Amino acid sequence: MTDNIKREVVCSGIRPTGNLHLGNYFGALRNFVKLQEQYDCYFFVADYHSLTTHPTPGNLYQNARQILVQYLAVGLDPERATIYFQSDLPQTAELYLFFNMNAYLGELERVTSFKDKVRQNPNNVNAGLLTYPTLMAADILIHKATRVPVGKDQEQHLEMTRTYAQRFNSMYGSEVFPLPQAVGSPAGLVKIPALNGSGKMGKSEGEASTIFLTDEPSVIRKKIMKAKSDSGPTEMNQKKPEEIENLFSLLKAVSKLETVEYFDDLYNRCQIRYGDLKKQLAEDMVAFVEPLRQRILEVGADEEGLRRIIDRGKEKARASADRTIAEVRHVIGYRD
Ligand code: ADP
Ligand code: TRP
């Protein structure tokens, strides 16, 4: 690809609120790695956003650094993509301010993730939590990104990003911002289930339901063997209940197609033994996660290399953000 062809821009981030897990990997990271081959990519650690739910983080930098290490360990390449900390880009905060001027209380209060967070933590309903979608819009639009690799749970936030882009454009009679789309795998946006039988795998689902990229083999085996199942099918070709469907979803993520078909066939013939399925799943999971875990340890040990990557990412991200902010200030009418 020559440099004078303008490539489409991709942007995404993950909040540094814990170690990355298989849901993050299949919902987001795996696509980050693929997209960096073809697009002009910006991947960041969302360390402003983490304050919405973790206002006094014990060790903000260490947590953010750990996400960066995991980005690099799964294959993000600072030579191809711009990789940076959200807080190294204060231009995002300025764009957030402009979007907030045109964001309405009613629409922000209706956001599903906001309502969930209010329910989970009624004593910390701060304005940052309410305006999470305008900050996310600013993250994406500061680089005029058109594609955003995320899991299914972020669809609504992307819809709001389009709303704020469009509202800004029509308010100031300009075409400054594109309307970005969420991108998942070819089969659509992904949801990796939790091991406890229902819901999505996630940091907030608790240790036992979530497989982290930093989990040691013995931990993975233990978690999988304890995953929820039932007493087995009683009729041929019976529809799978959610907890069994979930085990198959995990198998599909990390095992060979033949393995999935083998257990699917046993299930349909009512001859499945979940103990065997779980043992196979655990081994395939270990084979998948262990090389990543090793790589995380290696990358994390190179402090100097990390510093260089952080400084370079900051510089590249700022150059892109400065261009957008200059244009935004101009169309709003501030003195150039
Ligand atoms: P968590 O839910 O663990 O807090 P985040 O909200 O930080 O994770 O998610 C970071 C990225 O990973 C987002 O793009 C999100 O859509 C994706 N993601 C998180 N959990 C899952 C999951 N279980 N399945 C698919 N994608 C997921
Ligand atoms: N909201 C995303 C999540 O919870 C994290 C995020 C913040 C993000 N800003 C973003 C994702 C911009 C994509 C683009 O996972």
C-alpha cells in the first residue's frame, strides 16, 4: 500500500479495569490485529473512561501499562498501528466538551450501559458515567475513524457516536465527521459467554466465570471443569439449553471444527459425556492461551521498549488529533 492512497481509519480502545479475557480477545483484540494490516489504525487504552467506574484507581499507570502489554502480546504492532493511552490525548477531552454541548439528558439516561451501571452502583452516578457515550464518540471521531472493532455490547454506543457526528455536522453546516460503524467478525459481532451458564464473559462476572489471558494452565483446567452444565439431553436432536450452548460457543472459539462436530454429533445422539467435552475444551483452551500468557510475560519485562512505544504512540496520535481539533474549532467559529 503506498502512502499517498488515503486509507480508511479504524479506532478502538479497552478500559484498564482488569486483565484481558477471552471475551475481549474474540470480541475486540483479534479484529484489532487483523485490521492493522489494511487500515490506518488507532488503538488506545481507555484510561479516562476507567474513572467513570473506578474514580480513585489504586494504580492507574500499572493497570494501563498491563493492557498495553497485552495489546502487544496478542500481536498489535507499533510499526503498523498507532498505540497509545487515551490520557495522552487531551484533544479528546476538548472534543468531548463540544459533543456534551449538544448531548441531551434524556438520550444519555436511556443508554443501557448507563442504566446497568446505575443499578450496580447507585452511590456513584457521576456525570462522567452519564456522558460515557460522548467521550467514546470523541475517542473515535478525533481521528475521523469509520470502523470500530468492538463486541456486540458496544453497538448502542456506536449508534450514539453516529448521532453526535451527524448532529455536529448539521449544527455547524459542515461535513467534518464521518458516521462510523461497529465491525466484528464476518459472522457479525461476537459474544463470548460466561462459564457460569448465562450472560457474557467479563471482568465484572467474577474470576470463576472468566478465562483471562494471564491464567495459568492449572487455573484454566479448574475453571472449565467447574463450568455449568446439566444432566444431558434426553431426546435426539434436542435444542441445547443456554449453559450447553455456551460450552459449544467456547469450543467453537478455540477448538478445531472436527472437535466441535464430534461433540455436536454425540449430543444429538444423546451420547455426550460433559466431562469428556470439558476435558477437551480445557486442553484446547490451554493450548490457545498459554503462548499468549508467555508472550505477556516477555513483553512486560521490557520496560524500556514499552516506554519507547508509549512515547511514539503519543506523538502519532497527537498529530492526527491536532488536525481534527483545528478543523472543529474553525467550523465552530473560534479564532484560528
Ligand atoms: P468487560 O466487559 O470485561 O469490562 P470491556 O467492556 O472493557 O470488557 O470490553 C472491551 C472490549 O471487549 C469491547 O469491545 C467489548 O465489546 C469486548 N468484549 C468484552 N466482553 C466480551 C464478550 N464476553 N464477548 C465479546 N466481546 C466482548
Ligand atoms: N466503551 C468501550 C468498552 O467498554 C471502551 C471504549 C472507550 C471504546 N472508547 C472507545 C471502544 C472508542 C471503541 C472506541 O469496551
